[in-house]
Amino acid sequence: MVSFQFKVAGSTKVSMRNFFLPTLGRVAHAIFVISVAPLISQAESVAFSSRKDASIYANSTNHSSGGGPGIFSGGSGSGSPRRGLIAFDVATHVPAGATVTAVELGMYLGQAPNSSGVTVDLRRLLGDWGEGTVGSSSTTIGGTGNGFAANPGDATWSERFSTTATWTAPGALDDTAAVVSASAFVNGPVETGFTWNSTPQLVGDVQGWLDAPSTNFGWLLVNAAESSPQSVKAFYSRSASQNASGAPLDPAWRPMLNVTYTMPGQPNGDYDGNGVVDAADDILWRETLGQTAMPAGSGADGNQSRAIDPGDYDFWRARFGNVISGSAAGHSDGQNVPEPALAATVMLAAILVYSQRRR
């Protein structure tokens, strides 16, 4: 390679090689970023209210409040625990195949005997339960702290479905996952909003419910001070219609789950992105066989199973020879060429390698 020198700012000598190669590298990098940018999934968010919620009471084991305006968690005046149950219909609101990246649960405090702060945990439930409608005639939370006599099928302290199915042990705690999914410190006055912030466990719960809706039983709300007198906190339920002052309840004050997720590009068998389904895609599949694909549909995950497996080979084989519209062009002799941006990147990389070898 011929080397040139020239002056910059009237005095400094700069080698043409030293100027050209780093600049060429930056150009190659820029072209590479532009070429892969469309493949990056964009995050989307959706917020939706609970599908069902209820409360259960240790001192009234045959009471429930599935239709009541409050979800109770904590100790009564005598220190008798109350626990809340809540579930969201994730599969209806989040697209199948999505990868969940963040989850937040928001609820508004509707009643609290005092402003002392307590920690309220979310624990994933492992069994189903009934919501029922008892308490639906109550418009405000006041006076509903002991629940109402359950109807058949309602969740109670003793039973998942009254008269038909019991909890493993009274109170439902033994029917929850061992690890707490998320916690929130609840204090301050009523009509204050509280958020259970995203955690890996919370994300895992919602991803699992999206992938297997039949396992979605929601969470149990457990107050860490539930045996302490007047530690109870009551949040507005999905059935609440009035706030503590008797005014119409803002719909945003009902339980809301906010889920952030990404969607993969639709797989087409062109695993290496060169615009044609060819032998190179088979090579990529073999090199990554057995690996996990995140998000689903990325890399050689043609069947969007989140794993590079034999099914992805069958997906590729069924599409072998396809030219991907908008990604590759065909010569008149039938030979396919790479995408322009990819070709430019490869060419620049080759120049860089050649130049380095000649130094």
C-alpha cells in the first residue's frame, strides 16, 4: 500500500494510512449498525386491570369478598390476618411469542387504620381459586373488613373453592411459590398509589403465564406484619366504584398490571440474514444447536420455541432456496447476492484486513 503524508493545520504531518484506516473502520462500523438496526425488536408496553381479585380472612374462615371494593392484606384490630388474591389475564393482552422484559403492579390504597409502613409481598399462586360476587352491594371499603359469607365456589381462608376444593393448608400460603415475586413498602395516607416494581421473578411469573396460560393463578398478597393489630392495608379492587370520600373512583386506581415486552421478527428461514435461505443457514443452525434463543425467533430459532432444536432444521429445509423479498436480489443467471449493506460491510472488512497485512 502506498503511504502519503500531508500537513494538517499548517504543521502536523499525518500518515495517509493512519488517517484512512481508522476512518474506514468507523465507516464500516456505521454501515454495520445501520444494516442490523431493523432486526432489533422494539419494546412495547400494555397496561390492564385484574381479571379477578378477592380477600380471605383467618378469623372468618368461611368468608370471602370477591365482589367487594377492597383487597385486604394484614392484621385486623385483634391481629387476625387477612390476605388478598389477585390475577390478571396476561395471554389476552400480551401477544403470543412475546418476550416479557419488565412488569409492574400498581394499586391504590383505599383504607388503612394507621399510616405505619408495612411490606406487602406478592407470592405466585400454584392453584386456582374462585372470585365470586359476595360484597358486590358495598360501594365503599369501609365496613367490609370482615368479608361476607361465601357462596359455593368462592375462595375462603380454608378453601380455594368453597364446598368443593381446599387449600393445601388454610390461608393459601402453602399453595404459593417458595420465592417472593416482588415487594412494596406501603405507608402514608389512603388514595396513595403504590407500585410493586419489576424483578426477575415477577417477569418470570408473567412470562410463564403468557407461555402457559393454564398455569396462571395470580398472586397472594401477604403483609409481613399480618399478625400485628391494625397492620391491615386495603387496596381498591377491580369491583370498586367509589373512593374513600364516596366520589366516583378513577378507573386508574383499580389494580393495573403494566407489562413491557418485545416481539421477534417473523422467522423466514434466512438465519444468517444474507437474503436467501441457503446452506449458510444450515451451518449457523448446526453451530448454535442446543442454545437458547432470546427473544424467541432470533438466530436459527425458526419455530420460535426459544431453543435451537431439530424443529428449526425442518423449518429451514422447508424453505430452502427462497429469496427473501426486500432482502436480496437475484442475478439473471440465478445467482443470489447479499444485501447491499452487508456486502459493503464485508468489502470494507476485507480492505481493512488486507491493509493490516501490508503494514
